[in-house]
Amino acid sequence: MHTELAPFIKGTPDGDEAQAILRACVHCGFCTATCPTYQLLGDELDGPRGRIYLNKKVLEGQRPTAKTQQHLDRCLTCRACETTCPSGVRYSRLADIGRAGGPAGQAPRA
């Protein structure tokens, strides 16, 4: 997945790690079969693939909306998606980087 990281994270250890994780995802969809939130709600943005996309946008500098934050916060961090990923995407690590490295001082927009 092509990513243009924002200046606040580009070239940092977390940014480099996030870049590698994002590039590993091939959007095969195996993760959705084991994600309890996706199974319950059926919304792509409430599954690992959708959250990877949302994290990517935040790390590219897009200010998260309240709706984006809601989808990201619904993750149980159970890591079930990681056990079925044939590409070895470390989703929980990407989520941690996204939570810690979002644009500083940017509260979600309504």
C-alpha cells in the first residue's frame, strides 16, 4: 500500500515501522473472518482492513474525525486478526503507533 507519511512521523522509528506494516497488508480479507467487531457490526471500517486504512490516513496527516475515532476505538485489541493474516500484518502494533503518533494537538473533528 502506497503511503506518504506526514512530517510529524516520517523518518522516525515509529514511522518506518508503520510504513512496513502498511506495506505488508494485501487486503485479502482473511482478518475480517476473525474480527469480532466486524462480525457483529458488518461495517468494513469496523474491521482490520478498514482500521488499517483509517490509521494510514491519520499517519498521513489527515485530522481524525469523531467518526474515524469511533471506528478505531471499537477495536477490542484481541489480535484475532493477526492470527489469520497470511502476510503477518501486526495490526495491534499499527494501532499503537496510530494512537501515540497522531497529529499532536488535533482533537477529532465532529
